[in-house]
Amino acid sequence: MDQLNEREMDQHVRILGWLYVVTNAIFLLIGLCGLLFFVSIGSLAAVEGDPTALGVLSIIGLVALVLFAVLSVPGILAGYGLLKRRSWGRILAIIMGILNLFNVPIGTILGVYTLFVLLQNAAEPYFSSQEAI
């Protein structure tokens, strides 16, 4: 495929922005479900007579949620920046795309697509145009 024109760039950037927002929001939701799972298991163990299980499993669930948040919030911000045509969103998405290459198979596909779209010659003027402000 040749270089993208401005209309194609706009379409691909919007798709990419929503992909980052949705995939990372799902990832954050998985972290929240993990917290609820660990707290539920701890609550059941506490009812059965092990009061320390609730505290320990709650801490494990909270640490997992924080880890998922640390990993997903930059992706959500990158998607937001792409949707708003911010140059920092492009840079953050390129960084996230490179990191996603190691997340086989979905992250690899997203990373390749990110790099394909955002490293086009038309990407820099697209993000620095006056319309983006």
C-alpha cells in the first residue's frame, strides 16, 4: 500500500484511537474483575473461619488492579490523544505500539498497525495542522 492521503489518515487514526481506548478499557475492566474475584474468595474463606484470607487476598487483588491500571491508562491516554489529533498522542501511541509488539497475538497486530499508520509521511502534518487545535 502506498502512502496514505489525509482522508485515509483521518480514518485510520480514528480507528486506531478507538482501538487503543477500547482494548485498554477492557484490560482495566479485567483488573477490576480480578480484584472482585480475590475479595470474593477472601470473603468466602473468612466466613469459613480464616479471617486473614480476606486481608491477604484483598491486597493481592489491589496490587493486580494497580498493575493493570499502570499498564492500561497510558493506552487509554494514547487513544484519547489520537482521537483529539494531539502530537503527544501520536508519540505516546508509537511508544505503546512498540511495547505492544511483544504482546502476542492481539498486541502484535495492534503494534504493527500503529507503526504502519503513525510512521507515514502524512502523519506529522496531520497531527500538526491548525485544524487539530
